[in-house]
Amino acid sequence: MEDLSAIFGKNVFNESRMKERLPKEAYLALQKTIRDGKHLDINIANVVASAMKDWAIENGATHFTHWFQPMTGITAEKHDSFISPIDDGNIIMDFSGKELVQGESDASSFPSGGLRATFEARGYTAWDPTSFAFIKNNVLCIPTAFCSYGGEALDKKTPLLRSMEAINRQAMRVIKLFGNEDVTSVKTTVGAEQEYFLVDRDMYDKRPDLLFTGRTLYGSMPPKGQELDDHYFGTIKSKVKMFMDELNRELWKLGVFAKTEHNEVAPAQHELAPVFTTTNIAADHNQLTMELMQRIAKKHGMVCLLHEKPFEGVNGSGKHNNWSICTNTGKNLLDPGATPHENAQFLLFLCSVIKAVDDYQDMLRVSVTSAGNDHRLGANEAPPAIISIFLGEELTEILEAIENDEGYDTKEKTVMRVGVHVLPKFPKDTTDRNRTSPFAFTGNKFEFRALGSSASISGPNVVLNTTVAESLKQFADELENADDFDATLHNLIQRTIKEHKRIIFGGNGYDDNWIAEAEKRGLLNLRTTPDCLPCYISEKNIRLFTEHKVFNEAEMRARYEIHLDNYAKTINIEALTMIDMAKRDILPKVSAFVKKLSDTVISKTTAIGGIDCTYEESVIKELNGLLNKAFGKTEELENCLKSVKKSSECAHEVAEYYKDIVIPEMEELRNLVDNMEILTDSDYWPYPTYADLLFGVR
């Protein structure tokens, strides 16, 4: 039996290994850099690099890389070996402090939104000492930030680290007002639940749409889907369990706190949930989790699909971002305690989140937008595109009591009795869960449920950290100048509740009545990526991020352009794939089946006495009509792509064209093809079906 405590973190140059391998002076200097953000002297960096190299080589590493997260949504790495030539023709294994601290990459080959021209190639990677180095595939990976020659952030890590500094600055101001002199820093923490699909690899390889786009562009539903709810939390298939076991071991070796695994609602869908950790480390861990899921699945004859909606008609996949705020002394600032109505500090931090979500609901929606997530938001498994907060019955009643200057009777926890004497009694939680809410309070954290499964968690947490920092800044400005702190605090909490209660909603987010109610409240309903992306560069939002030094205006405008460009390119690739599949395989195969039926009719009608051909004639008529319509629609879609405005035009207009013109054409073509699939002999249908994909892993 493997000793899990022995393998956990074995591939990580973590704090215990630093303490073991570094001289005391170097260890303390590095800890000061990690804790206080102080510059690390190059001499200390050399000592750290040497120890890190020796440890890596002992554990099989031959190369090192600056591991970074560009605006592609995935990670990037360039490998350099440790070898260095010496005069006698031999080599030594070498790794300097300079190589540890800084690297150089081609900044023009990654998305930059115009920050870098093609000929302006130089970019830099800079070591993030707050995230431990690790070994992956015999390569020492050093987590780094990525910036241009001019210093602009070209990655997802840099803004995240900046946003963590922003919320730390403002939270510390508030913390000190409550007399917490022992607290020296405040950090946000995250646990990112990851949903995914597993499909048979051989079947995946026969689906061009999955290969090129990550989702099925055609496919009719099988007789059974998820309607029986028999897959959710069901017995895990042996093949899937072997995959999960190996995934857990590899994640544990990398220090990832993989905790929970289970079947999700849709057939072939599963989930992994980690224990929470500091936000920037959680972001690194989630990127590693997605990479390992895909690599390990292939070893087990499967493919891991991380697209938000790989199958039409069943649940898509999300990523629940469980976010909280903690002090360095271990206090969770979003923990209500036993009597939340008396806990003024908790209520103030709660109000800071409520205010942030209401004031910047547009940016929270922008932070989760993508072409893939547009297919998912508002469906049965995902919250609607309208941002709202669920607090639960008790907290909602407490806030109403404060708003109306009324007393509140603390509710005792009800003992749950389930009617079977041998089962233990247990206390009932004071609030239910609401899975239709995009932003739900779940006891001592907020669960931001709107993220798509393939997304980096960095973007949404940048927005959460920065918007809450702004609320705390405004609160601190008011409280620091108060003559009567207690009275000012009470009035501040009460006023915030009154001004922002419209964002609190405890009902069914899927109900059509909520859409009308949200509109009355003045809440935004930004349904698609082109609808919400202009919010990114609104004056209000540019001012927010620049004042807190998370982005400068150029960085924000660059990201706006990158998101629009990515949206347009994603839809374009999908449309081209649909055309290719239709022309190369679907139309010819269906035509061949129609010919076979026609030949059958001829042979039957010429037989002695003639034979009834009602089935064949009916199918021929229907399929032939669908075939001709599908061919015409394929031609129309192709012409639409030829008419797309060139990149020199407004990027937002191009995205709107794809949304309003191209996507409806794609949907019409899909509908025709899916109807043809139902009528076509399986021997003639060119691709594995939904039944094959959803139920193919046994």
C-alpha cells in the first residue's frame, strides 16, 4: 500500500525542502521575499538555484523551464538542459540565479492584443517565488509571470498577483480598524471544482469536430440521456476509477490537494474537487490538473473533454470557484461564527462582497465569458447569464433586520430526523444550497458557479479580488474618518444593504419570471460574449483596475481585443469544420444510402408480383429533401464565412457578425444533419454517434 503522506509533494520544491537544503540565511531571505514581496538579492538567488537544481537532478530532471500562462488559456514552456560545456570537452550541470529569476521568450508569438508588433519579439518571464517550483516530465518547472519588453502583462498570473496585493492593502486597512494588531496580511483562497467528460479514444479520433474544436458539432440524442439521474454519484466504472487513481497520485506528487471525485449528472461526465489554497497557487494547480487529466486519460484509452458543452442535450461542464478571504493568522473573514448578526467584522466583509458584485456585475459576467461558455450559461446545469447573489434564508433575514433596524432572534439548528432509528441524528444547516445561483454563499465562502470548465480561474479571481478591494477601500475611507466608529459602522452596513439588496436573490434562477424580475431590478442580462465584452473597456471599469494598479488601460484594451479575436476565430474554426465534415463525409454517405434504398425499390418493384416499398420510398423522400437542404445550407454557411468582415475592421463588429449571422446558419445546418442521422443506416453514418461517445467507456 502506497504511503500517501510520503508521496504528497514529492515533486515540489516546497517550504520543507527549502528549509532542509538551503543555508539558514538564504532560507530566511527567500521567506521574506515570499512573505513581504521584497527583492531577492542575486547572491541569494544563486544559492537557491543551486539547491533547486541539485534536488531536481536527484529526482530525474534533465531540463528546466519557466512555466507561464499566456493569454491562450493554457500554459507555455520552453525547455533548457542543465548542461554547460567546460574546456576539456565535458559538461557540468549548472543553473544560475539569473536563469532562475528571469527568462526570455518571444512576446510576439503569443496573443498581445496589439501590445506587441510582430517584429517586437522580446518578452520576459519572471520567477514567482510564492508558487513552488515542481518537476513534471523530468523538467524542473519554475512558475513565472510573463511580460513584454515594455513591462505590460501578457499573461494571467501577473494581474492575479497584482489583484491579491490590491485586496491585501484594502483589507488590512479594515482589519486594523477592528483592532486586529496581530494580522500582517490578508489573502484570498480558492478551491476550484473541475468538471470534465471522458470518452473512448478510438471513437474520439474518428470525430473531426472533437479533434478540431473540442465539442460535437453534429449529433442526435440517443434514446437515453441523463433523464434518469442514474449516473450522478453512481458507481464509478473500473476504467474510469483507474484513471482517477493515477490522476490523484500524480496530482498529490505535485502538491495539489485533490480531495473529492465522483460521477456528474451527464453520462460520461465526472468531477474532481480540491481543498482550497491561496488563489495564485490554486490557479497554477488548476492548470496542472487540466493538463494531467488530458495526458493521463490517453494512457487509459480515453480522451478528457474540457469544453463547456461537448454534447448538445446533456449537461455541460463548469468550474465552481469557491472563494474566500483569510488572514495570515488563520481567520476566515467570511465565516459568520455562531452569531453572525452580532459579528460586525463579518457583516462588513459580507457587505463588501455584496456591493462589489452589484457595482461590477458586468465585469463578473465578462470574466466568465467565452464562445464555449455561451452554450452553457442558463442551461439546466449552469446559472443564468444574470449575475445575482444567494445568501440563504438566515443571512437574508439578518440583513433585512439590520436594514429595518429590527431585532433578530438567533435560530437554533434543527435536529434532522430521517425516520430510521439506527441512523444518527444530525443538525440541519441554517440555509439550503441554490445551484441555480451564479454566486452563492455556502457557509464561509462564495461559490462562483458561472466559470466554464476549460477556463483559467485567474480572470474571475482578478475581478473578485479587485472589485472587493474597491468596496473595502470605500469602507475604510469612511470608517477611518469617523468620529463615532460604532455608529458609522452600523450606518455603513445598513446603507450598503439598502443600496445593493437588488443583487440578492434566493429563488430559482432558471425561472423565466426571474429574467423579468431581474430587468425590473436593473440587473444586466448579457447573454453572449459579444454582448458583454464592451463592458471590459467601459470608463468605470478601466478606472477601477487602473486605480488599484491591476491593469493599465493599454493592458485592458489589449485583453478586450484578444477576447474578441479568440471568439471570432473559435466560431470560424467550428464553421469550417462543419463544412468539411458535411462535404467530405456526411453528404456523400447519406447520398450513398439513398442510392441503396433506391436500388432496393427498383429491385422490389421489378420482382414478380411487386413488393410493397412504403418504408424505402418514405425514407428516400424525407432523406432526399434533407440532403438537398443540407447541401444548400452548407453552401450558405461557406458564403457567410467568405463575407466575414476582414480583421482590419472593428473587432466587435466581426464578433457580432459571427454571433448574429454565422452561428444561426451553423445551428440550421446541424438540425438538418441530426435529422438525417436518425434516418440513415448506421453502417452508412460516417462517425461514432452520441450513444457511442456517451456510453462507450465501459
